[in-house]
Amino acid sequence: MAVLSFMLISFNLLLSYTKVSAAADTITSSQNLTDGNTLISKNGSFELGFFSPGKSSNRYMGMWYKNIPVQTIVWVANRQKPIKDLSCLLLINSSTGNLVLSQNKNIVWAATLKRKAQNPALQLLDSVNLVLREANDENSENFIWQSFDYPSDTLLPGMKLGKDLRSGLDRRLTSWKNQYDPSAGNLTWPMHVDSYPEPVIRLGSKKLYRNSPWNGVQFNGKPTSDPHPIFDSTYFNNGNEVYYMIFVFNTSKIARMRMNQTTNSLHHLVWLEEKQSWNMMGSLPRDFCDGYGACGPNGNCDMKKVPSCECLGGFKSKSPERWNAFNYSEGCVRNKSLNCKNDGFVKYIGMKVPDTTTSWLNKSMTRNECREECLNNCSCMAYTNSDIRDGGSGCVMWFNDLNDLRVQPDGGEDFYVRVPASELGMESTSFLLLLMILLVHC
Ligand SMILES: *[C@@H]1O[C@H](CO)[C@@H](O)[C@H](O)[C@H]1NC(C)=O
Ligand SMILES: *[C@@H]1O[C@H](CO)[C@@H](O)[C@H](O)[C@H]1NC(C)=O
Ligand SMILES: *[C@@H]1O[C@H](CO)[C@@H](O)[C@H](O)[C@H]1NC(C)=O
Ligand SMILES: *[C@@H]1O[C@H](CO)[C@@H](O)[C@H](O)[C@H]1NC(C)=O
Ligand SMILES: *[C@@H]1O[C@H](CO)[C@@H](O)[C@H](O)[C@H]1NC(C)=O
Ligand SMILES: *[C@@H]1O[C@H](CO)[C@@H](O)[C@H](O)[C@H]1NC(C)=O
Ligand SMILES: *[C@@H]1O[C@H](CO)[C@@H](O)[C@H](O)[C@H]1NC(C)=O
Ligand SMILES: *[C@@H]1O[C@H](CO)[C@@H](O)[C@H](O)[C@H]1NC(C)=O
Ligand SMILES: *[C@@H]1O[C@H](CO)[C@@H](O)[C@H](O)[C@H]1NC(C)=O
Ligand SMILES: *[C@@H]1O[C@H](CO)[C@@H](O)[C@H](O)[C@H]1NC(C)=O
């Protein structure tokens, strides 16, 4: 009898040990995680637990890099609702099956489940995805909930930034208010799924920077000049799901993107093992021309020119006085209205294409069909191929004002702006004149 109770006690001790074991990556509905204890992903790269950001005394449940000495939080559960003491628990409620942060039976935070699990397990994966699944089912298709679907302010390799058009799930980054307060700031990075999708960084409802659409090879406005890239981005769109993703070329490199409301920008960060610190490899927006609509409607921004703003061919500044005082907000208007019958196009080379909000896309049309289609529709202002591979295919047309164009010699593409035939006529006249002058001189 005594032996049996001893064994029972040891067994209980063992159980309570596994409950708080620092090496576990999983909890089940009979276990819970208290403040001070953590889950660690299998290969030891990430940790889940409670933390206080910087000088704040508030407690949050979150995830961070296990092997990096600088506290680097990549995800937070209860961003909007801090915990004021150490009494909170993370658990899977055995009657509801839900994943909750619970304080004296009050729910501080709860996951939004797709369905109720029979035998749930919560696991922190090496990819830093926290997943709730059936204990015996590791298939990612069947996850009941995953933190990857609810990003905080950080994008890590393998995470999707974008929309699931079937379920409406919108995976976007949202900045912290400041470095001590993870509650949602007003800097966000959603995927805009207009006809020709593109990720856009926004401050509140104002657009700050467009990554510009995917042209089959890369994001159209992205400069390709970095000779030693550590990570790059990719894009996926099958009509059901549209997303942006980053990947590292060498998986032993640690990289992330993070929204920063203090600087109103998105930082690209890489961990430098030798310096034991994060290095900022890049930041968006980068320069004046990256700023959304820097030159106003129908303006074109070129960092190589002084001043950087000029009107597109066939356009003039709407308010020359303000324009000359470097206020470009009103942009440009047509010199001469389109007559819709005999219009033509001015070709621009190496361009970041305009905001796609008012665009129209057909992936199977050729460039010539695109040109014809644009000419046949009086409100079509510009067109280009939607995919630049193999000499170009697909058709994007823009209507009304052209917003947020810039010259991007190393990442941009050909772009055709509609002008009245007379503007062309003028060009050919001056060309003839030049030819005559040359002939006269020879
Ligand atoms: C959390 O686990 C402890 C033992 O580790 C247990 O005593 C307690 O009842 C659990 N709390 C809840 C709310 O499940
Ligand atoms: C689990 O959920 C039920 C129903 O909401 C609730 O009554 C119970 O207190 C919860 N248990 C814990 C441990 O939070
Ligand atoms: C752990 O696994 C992740 C995802 O597979 C990988 O990116 C990372 O390099 C691994 N870390 C270590 C220390 O093995
Ligand atoms: C934002 O960037 C600034 C300057 O690089 C940095 O000092 C600050 O810690 C960053 N804030 C957050 C929340 O990371
Ligand atoms: C963003 O939020 C800060 C404080 O959270 C506020 O002061 C600022 O006005 C907001 N900006 C915009 C554009 O909403
Ligand atoms: C990846 O990086 C590690 C550590 O910096 C290095 O040892 C390794 O050679 C790299 N692998 C490749 C394929 O470049
Ligand atoms: C448009 O008008 C401006 C100002 O009137 C003029 O300088 C410019 O040459 C005109 N451009 C074209 C293409 O006609
Ligand atoms: C630029 O002009 C607009 C009106 O066109 C005005 O609202 C805005 O305040 C001006 N910006 C600056 C910086 O003066
Ligand atoms: C796209 O263009 C192709 C070829 O011109 C045409 O057959 C098709 O109907 C168009 N699709 C749409 C949605 O307009
Ligand atoms: C021109 O295109 C717009 C946008 O697709 C469409 O709403 C409009 O009906 C078209 N007009 C003509 C005349 O085809």
C-alpha cells in the first residue's frame, strides 16, 4: 500500500513536472502554462511564454527567438488586453475545447476556432507557428487554429501576408503602438486585392507605400540592385488565395520584417551572429519617390532629377504656383483633352506602375489586344503587360488618374500612357524639324 502511494505520488510529481517542463513544445487540455513557464519549439529556435515589453510591467503572452539574447518578440496573443499580474494561465478549456488566456476564470484572450477539437493539443512549431490541432493529426491542412493566421507586427519566412478570398481571412501586419505597448497601432500592411493585387503599407486609411503588383518575376517596383541579398519575397495567387511571403536564401540566416510606427516604416532585419545584434538591411519607404503619390495624380517621380517631380507627357501641373513651390499634392492635368478617336500612347521605360485600385486585368490578352482594348475605351488612361516573362503577356489597363508612378530603372517595366493624337503629331513635327535642321547642316 505504502509502495503504491509512493508510486502514485511520484507519478503525480512526474505529471506536474511535465506540466511545467521547460523543454516541452506541446500542451494538452489537461495541462496549462503559467507565467514563468514556457514552451520551446522542437529544435529550440523559438519560445512561447509570458513577457513584459521593455520597461512596461504589463504581462503579455507571446513568442520570441530562444537563441537570441536581445528580447525579440515576434507574436503577441493578448495585444489589446495586458495582464496586470502573474496569475494568468494559458490553457485549452476541456469543455469548450478553446484556447484561452484565463485569469481567475475570466477570459483575457481567446482563439477563434474553425471547429471544436475532440482531443486537442497546442504545439509551438519550429517555424514559430503556434497551432491547435487534434493530438493525433499533424497535417497542417487540418489545423484548428494557427497563429500564422493572426500576425502581429512581424513577418517571418513561411508566414503569409494576404487574403483567403474564400474564408475572408485577412492576414496583415499591424504595428505596435510603441516599443513598450504591443496594442494595435495605426500602421498596417495588408494585401490590397483589387483586380491586380498589391501589398500596401498604410497609416490609418492613408496609403504610405505600395509594394506594387507582381509582374511574374518580382514585385514591379522593387529594385533588384542588392548584390548580396539575404532574403527575398515571393507571391502566390490562385484566385482563392493571394499572398506575399519572404524566404531566406540560406536557412541558417535569421531574418524578419517588422512594422515600426515610430519611423512609419517597414524594417528588414537580419541577425548578425558575429555582432550579436539585429542589422537593418533595408526600410520601406526608402526615398521621396517611394512615398505614396509623391508627385500627385499623373505626376512622375524620378530620384535622378532635380526636382524629382514632373508631369507625364501630355500633362501639365494643375496648380503651377504650388507645383513650383514643390507642393505636388494636386498633381497634373491634361494639356489637351483626349478626343477618344485618334489617340496614341507615350511609352515609358523602367517604371513602377501606378496604384492598381482603378485597374482592370485580363491575364490572357496580348499587348496589342491590350492596346486596342484601351483605345476602344475612352476612360482607359494607360496599359501594360501584367506578366513580363517571355516577352510579356496579359493586360492591365488603368482608368481615371494615374497615381503613384515612379521611375524605377532596375525593377520597373514598360508602361504606355494615352495621349491625344495631336501630341504625337507635335512630337513627329519637331522630329521632322530636327531632321530638316540636320539635313540643312550637312
Ligand atoms: C493548472 O494546472 C495546475 C497543475 O499544474 C492545476 O492544479 C490547476 O487546476 C490547473 N488550472 C486550470 C484552470 O486548469
Ligand atoms: C471552461 O469553459 C466553461 C464554459 O465556458 C467554463 O464554465 C469553465 O470555467 C472554463 N474552465 C476554465 C478552466 O477556464
Ligand atoms: C529550426 O527549424 C526551423 C524551421 O524548420 C529552421 O528555419 C531553423 O533554422 C531551425 N533552427 C535550428 C537551430 O535548427
Ligand atoms: C523603431 O525604430 C527605431 C529606430 O530604428 C527604434 O529605435 C525603435 O526601437 C523601433 N521601434 C520598435 C517598436 O521596434
Ligand atoms: C496614429 O496613432 C497615433 C497614436 O496612436 C495618433 O497620434 C496619430 O494621429 C495616428 N495617425 C493617423 C494617421 O491615424
Ligand atoms: C549558410 O550559412 C552558413 C553559416 O553562415 C554557412 O556555414 C553555409 O556555408 C551557408 N550555406 C550556403 C549554401 O551558402
Ligand atoms: C503642356 O503644357 C505645358 C505648359 O503649358 C507646356 O510647357 C508643355 O510643352 C505642354 N506639353 C505638351 C506635350 O504639349
Ligand atoms: C499643398 O497644397 C495643398 C492644396 O493644394 C494644401 O492643402 C497643402 O497644405 C499644401 N501642403 C503644404 C506642405 O504646404
Ligand atoms: C480576356 O481576354 C481574352 C482574349 O481576348 C477573352 O477571350 C476573354 O473573354 C477575356 N476575359 C475577360 C474576363 O474579359
Ligand atoms: C470602359 O472600361 C470601364 C472599366 O472596365 C467600364 O466600366 C466601361 O463600361 C468601359 N466603357 C466602354 C465604352 O467599354
